[in-house]
Amino acid sequence: MVKPTERQKRLLKHTFIDFQQTSEVIKDPLILEKAEGLYCWDTEGKRYYDAIGGIFVAILGHRHPRVMEAMRRQMERITFAAPLHGVSDVTLDFVEKLGSVTPGNLTYVKPFSGGSESIEGAIKLARQYYKQTGHPGKYKFISVYLSYHGGTLAATAAGGGSKRKAKFEPLMGGFLKVFSPIQYRDRFPSWEEANRFCARMFEDVIVNEDPETVAGVILEPICNTGGMVTPTSEYLQIVREICTRHNVLLIFDEVLAGIARTGDMFAAQTFGVTPDVICSGKALSSGAIPIGALMAREDIADAFYGPVEDGIQFAHGHTFAGNPLACAAGIAVLDEIVEKELDKKARRLGDHLTGRLEDLRRYGVIREVRGKGVLRAVELVRDAATMEPFPPEGKLGDELKVTALQNGLIMRIDADWFAVSPPLIAEEGDIDELGDLIEKSLREALHNLGR
């Protein structure tokens, strides 16, 4: 990576790199200068294959021509419309466009400027909705251990990963957790049975908390920070039935999984389960500009419509929500995906990518390859024959972080798993290039660990 100048070292000490210790980053920082398509370049000219499109954002690759042109055109018209006073025409176009590709009747769209804002919006929407529909005691939310729902405080409280929330506790009350199927898989004879058991936990919690106190269930259809945990469709169907039975809103956090990545526009469609609310972000602008959106059922939105004296308008807003420039980018992304059927392409590329990842089993350290479409992850173990995990020290993922960057490859790498999600501009040859880079990096990481 880059050998930082003294100025860069000084400036690194004057900021924070997400979830990383500056004293470690400063030794060998990744300082990027430009990006195009599938690749990024650092300030010394080294090229990197960006196998996750930034942080799962550049679904069309970096600086996609259609998105760039849409933003250029919009810059000549209006780049900010105060949401406190009105709305831009392009924002309404975005509402129409996004509402046309959502599952079911989730055609009520509230744009935001990021995924965390979308989650916050959904939490507030649910609480206000129940206050206005005769259930004022409904305020609690149930989510899953290992999950991540954003960096703002309510979203952090909804998250289930201790590393990202413990330092900020005590957090807001009213956020409850159940276990992920992956935490229980070794207690059951099959993945399907583990999923059924964990799905039914939601009902146990709702009943024991009293359904009249529970407003929503917040789920990532595919759980990123748990290692791209991919449940069975039955798991989500069971949760859907439980929420319907107890008048609880089912909120899908598709900030990461959504926008054609799983083989459909939304993972909800991939799994065949329609929630009451979907939260989106990341890939919605292909990383060109911050954007997010909340999509809700029409009848939920109806609870916020009426005479002004009733005071039932949604009491929530953000300065940059529905920003015209961001909405122009969002429309361009959706048009490109729909017109070129890139959701279907994600299935084809995903099959090819999975084949390349499955080939890595010959190294004896792969427990599972999982995911949907181009959103894929590989779980690492010390011995695939016995499923023995790595010890606390010397985990393969930690070494893979080093070798991948040395080989010009950017992936999402944890201690025991790694994930990739190549942009939908990729072709089979690009997937093969990615597969070769992953294999080279894995082989070198194993060598460095004496394997």
C-alpha cells in the first residue's frame, strides 16, 4: 500500500478511519486517488480490484457513465431543495421510479441521505404509526444477534454485534434480540431445523413481552456482519407469519443486500417474502453520492394523511433527504438495472462466482460458501474435515487481509470469513480474474501461517 508522507501521517492523526486504530493504519494506509469501473488506484498508482464496490455501494462500478451524466445534467438545474418547504421535481420522479420496482404495495417512498437514516426513519415511522392507529404501547423492536443496522444511536441499539455497540452503552431501551440461525446450527441435525427454531424465537419474545408493546422486527435478509448469513426462505416466511399474527411490522434492512445484488431488485423478492417496510441505501446511487430510502405499504402511509389540525404528518426529516442530485443518480441506477436486466445478470454471475469460490475447498479450510446472486461469502476454518475453528491468535482472515491488499485486491475480510460482491458491470472473465486473485491471496496467507 502507500508509504505515507509526513503530512499524510499528521492528517491521519486528525481524523478517524472507520472501525480501525489510527496507530495501526498509519503504518501502511490505503489512500485512494481515483476509481473507474471495477478498479481503484492509490496515490502511488497501484491498481486494486475492488471486489465489494467500495463498501457494497458501487453496484454499477465506480463512476458509471450513465450516473455521472445524470448528475451533470442535474447540476445545471437544481442541487438542493429544502425539504422543510417543498420538494424538487426530480425527487418526485425518484419516488415514482423506486416505488415501481418494490415488492407488493410498498410504494410509499421517503428518501434519505443514507442507510442509517433509513433505519432511524423506519423505527420512528413504526412508533408513530402505532400511536395513530390505536396501539400507543407498541414501541419495542426485535432484531438478531450478529446483525448491524447502522451507526446512529437507534440503529446501533437495533444492531446485535457487541463490538459495534458495547462502547456506547447504555443505549436506548426497547430493543430486544434473538439468536441467529448460524449461532445454533451445530445444535441441530440440519440448517433447516436451526432456521425453524430461531425463527420461532421471535414469537416467543413477542408473546412474553406482550404483543401490545412490540412495534417491529428488524431483519437483514442476508446478515453482513455475521458473515453473510443466508437463512432459508422458510425462516423469513415464518417470521412474516408471526409478525402478521401479532400486528408487528416486519422491517427488512436491505441497505446492503438490496438493488439487484441478490438476483432481484430486492432480497425480499429473492426469498419470496414481502415485509411491511424496506430500508435501502448504499448501491442506490452506485456510490456516487449519499442516498437512502424507506419504502412502506400504502396503508401504513395512509395513517399519516389527513387534515392538518389532526397533527398526524410524519414528524421526521433530514436536511439532505430527497436531495435532487442524489435522486438523479438514483433514477439513473434504477433505469440502468431495469433496462439491462442486471438483476438477472446477478444470478448468472453469482453462479460463476460461486463455482470459483467452491474450488477453494481443495485447500481444506473452507466450511461454507454462502449468499445469493453476486453477494457471496466464504467461511474459514482451521480444518474443513473436522470443522475445527482457528484459535484466537493466528486466524486466517487476519493474514488474508494483508495478502489480499498486497495482491491488489479489496474484499470484506473478517477473522473467520471473507465476502465479495463484484459490480454488475463485470463479466465472466472479470469473475475469473477475481477468483485468481482470491486464490493467490489465500494460498499466500496459508503459507505465511505455515500451512
